[in-house]
Amino acid sequence: MSTGTALLPSLVSSAELNDALAAPSAPIRVLDATTFLHTTVEAAPYTASNGYEQYLGEHIPGALFADVTGALSAPDAAQLFTIPSPEQFAQAAQDLGVGSDTHVVVYDTGGSAWATRVWWLFRLFGHDGVSVLDGGLGAWKAAGHPVAAGDADIAAAAEAAAPVFIPDFRSHLVATKNELEATLPGVATAPEGTVVVNALDPATFVGESELSPYARRGRIPGSVNLPLYTLLDQATGRFLPTDQLTEKLQAQGVLDAQRAVTYCGGGIAATLPAFAAFLAAGVEVAVYDGSLSEWTADESLPVELG
């Protein structure tokens, strides 16, 4: 079962969103998912802070703040950003004014990975009516569209009738540590046709980053590297044209694989190539939610360097 009839394409431009918001009674909810990561100590888990204060400073009119560090992650989990339960996610969606018939448009202020994380979460819980704003808040402002400040939009949403969100968990969109362990080179039971993709920068991929927040440096053996930023136009922050996305994804075997799994540090960056695959070819890619934060903490699992 899926919910949320898609009123907009998976990737929307600022102009498309502006026009949609101007339509009378359009069931659209815009969400700001801005979040910040902080890495200060080698081998110590990174910390995160939400972008709520930045949201209060400026946001798309009518948008609400989606707290990826709080309501949209499981509390007291071993890793940050762990998938919440269906019940928790449904409550969080309803608190954001999202019902099963609402179309959601997500943006952030830096790199779009936080937006694609929320896009992926909605699809994971069965909601197809969800889009990412191409280029985020920067593109919206560059197009000359207005911004709002303060918490008036939050107060207005709190006074509105609460919608009903019915979750329908899609287990094929998430990968686990056990599944990835079974794909390791040399494992006799390794499934054929699985491609595992690391979405981090090349230095982190080979274990040579200046500072690493993971228990051990390196990557999951056998994985290939597709840095998330290579799928974006670095000048505008917008996604590359679909033909260029297809070329980059094909080069790493993502689109032809029987099953493709992306990972990163904590399940955030990995959602951007997963979104790109869906955008370019309608391919559903699984995300390893625990990613390197979970993998490197388990000393029984191998890592690969160089």
C-alpha cells in the first residue's frame, strides 16, 4: 500500500513549488530539514544539532521545521539518526501537518542530503507524495521568491485540524548490517548482483580523511565510491541533469544491479544517490541505516583501506 498521491515530481524547481503553493487549497506541506554535523575528535562519534534557529531566521513561507535529530529519529538508539518506529514516524508526520493525502516538499540549506533523508523516510513509511526542492533554500532565494521568519507558521499549523498519517513500512528500502556482512568478498552465501555504494568523499573512502568520527577508518570491503556531491552542480547546489545522473550511477553499477545498497557515515549522505537513482531511472535503492557508525564499531567486521 502506498499513500500520498504525487501532486509534483520527485524533484521540484523553485518556480514549480511557488506555483503549486499559489494554487487554492493545494494539500502541500513544505518542510525545512536543515541539520548540522560536528566532528571534533578522532574516532569519537560526531554530534548533530538541528537547524531550528536558522529556520526561525528565514524559511519558505508556510514551511515547518522537520527535526531530523529528534522527532524523525529513534530515541536512545546506539547511532544518531536511526530509523524511528512506524508509530513514532506517523506521529511526527501528523505533528508536521502531514496526512496520508498530503504532498510533502522537503528542502535544506546545505547540500540537499538532509532533504533526501526526509524524502527517503517518507517513502520508507509508504508515502509516495514527497518531493525534494532542487537547490534548497538557496535556489528559492536566488529565484527571487520571498522568505518568512519566526514561528508564526508553526503556530498556525498547531491550530489546524490534525491530519491522519497511516504508515506502511517498506522493508526493501533499508539494508541491515547482517545483509551487508553477507555481501562481503569471499562469503560463500553472498547474493549475486548486489552493489554496495559508499556515498562519502574519496579521502574518507580510502581512510585518509583529516579527521574521522568512526571507530575505525576505512570502508566496507567490496564497496565502490560515488561521492554524493558529484551528483550536484557545485555552483548552484542543484541536481545534475538526469542523463548525467544516469551516467554516473551506471558507471558504478547502481542502475543495473539486482539490488543496490548505499551507505555513508550515518544514513544521511547515502540517501542522496538513492534519490538520484529514483529520479533518473525509477530505481529503488536500499540505504544501510547504521552505515559506518555501526559497521566500524563492530570489531568483528572487516574494513578496507587504500
